[in-house]
Amino acid sequence: MTIAALGVHGLLVLNKLDVLNKPALATLTERMEPYRRIGYPLLLTSSYTAQGLDELRTWLRGRVSLLVGQSGVGKSSLIKALLPDREIRIQAVSQFTGHGTHTTTTSTLYHLPDGGDLVDTPGVRSFELGEISLGDLDRGFVDIAPYLGRCRFSDCRHLTEPACALREAVAHGEIAARRLESYLQLWAALKAARPG
Ligand SMILES: Nc1nc2c(ncn2[C@@H]2O[C@H](COP(=O)(O)OP(=O)(O)OP(=O)(O)O)[C@@H](O)[C@H]2O)c(=O)[nH]1
Ligand SMILES: [Mg+2]
Ligand SMILES: [Zn+2]
């Protein structure tokens, strides 16, 4: 969402492929499908088995990239796998909480051997919307944007109103239900943050 608003390219990386069995993998790829459809390629990787790393290298070549994601998903491990000669601090996922323990605390830029740079960032635990406007939000949801302004009521909240273009698009399989949910959640959060 914010990725499109910032004007950068997004690539989704699903790491720890080695721990996924076939059904789990199928479920996850299915869940990622809406993102693939709106232009975020999905890459399956494992820093343990090196699966997908060649493809990842190809994507990273010649650009500056930023690895973002929840703590413990393996961002630093991926960088380590791409740069085996660098010492990067990697820590076990906390057995107690099951959450990552924020191993990476500052962002570090690494130069890649094939050209390009990769920035390791501390894991995201919570998500802040920061300085984005409702307009940014609308533009960020490239799958929803074409339907905005097409509801029968100009003040449609896309909840239970009749002839809501967004709900109809969901019903026709043109917008993924989860995406509309996210959009409405973020919209409500922005509204609450700056009423009026
Ligand atoms: N099974 C499996 N475990 C992995 C893989 N990559 C990383 N891990 C493990 O996941 C845990 C977290 O890895 P990190 O690389 O520190 O995760 P991170 O995303 O950098 O975490 P933060 O720095 O806290 O944001 C470590 O125990 C890694 O060994 C993988 O491909 N497969
Ligand atoms: Mg890290
Ligand atoms: Zn509507």
C-alpha cells in the first residue's frame, strides 16, 4: 500500500520455504495471489537451503533495495545468505513468545557482489501510517482505486450501503475481500487520527 504511494517497486518474499509442506505452501501462495495480480511479484526463498536466492539476486542487481517485514522472518539471514562473508547478527526466534526478538536494531546498507545495494532494517512489530493522506491511501490501493467514486452514494462507507461499487467488485471477484478489509481498516484509522 504505502509502497505504491512512495513510488517504489514492491517484491514480496516468502522466506523459510524449507518449513512449508505442500498444503501450507498452497494456502500461502493463494493468499498472496491478490498481490501478485496487482503487480507485486512473489518470490519463494529459504536462506537455509538457498532456494530462490538466484532469483532474488537477479531482482536486486543494480538497484537499491530495502528489506522490510516482521521481526524474525529472516531478513538478516537472507542477506547473510547473499553475502556469506559478512558477519550479520542473527538470533533465534524467542521460544517464549514465538515472536522475533528484534535482533536487528539499526538499518545497515550492504553492497552486493553483483552490483546494487541492500538495506537490512529492524523488524516491524507494529505499523504506523505516519504522514499519509486519504488520497495517498486511495492511490496506494491500485486494485481498489479504479472503483472509487463509483458507488451510488458519494459518501458511501462501503459497508452496507446499496449499490456499493467496491462490494460489488468483491462479489464479482475483481477485488479480493481481504484487500477491501485492509483498505477499510486503514481508512478508518486515518479518519480517527485526523477527524474532519
Ligand atoms: N527454517 C528457516 N529458518 C530461518 C530461515 N531464515 C531465517 N531463519 C531463522 O529465523 C530466525 C530469525 O532470523 P533473522 O534473520 O534474525 O530475522 P530478521 O527478520 O532479520 O529479524 P529482525 O532483525 O528481528 O527483524 C533465526 O532463528 C533464523 O535462523 C529459513 O529460510 N528457514
Ligand atoms: Mg534482522
Ligand atoms: Zn461503496
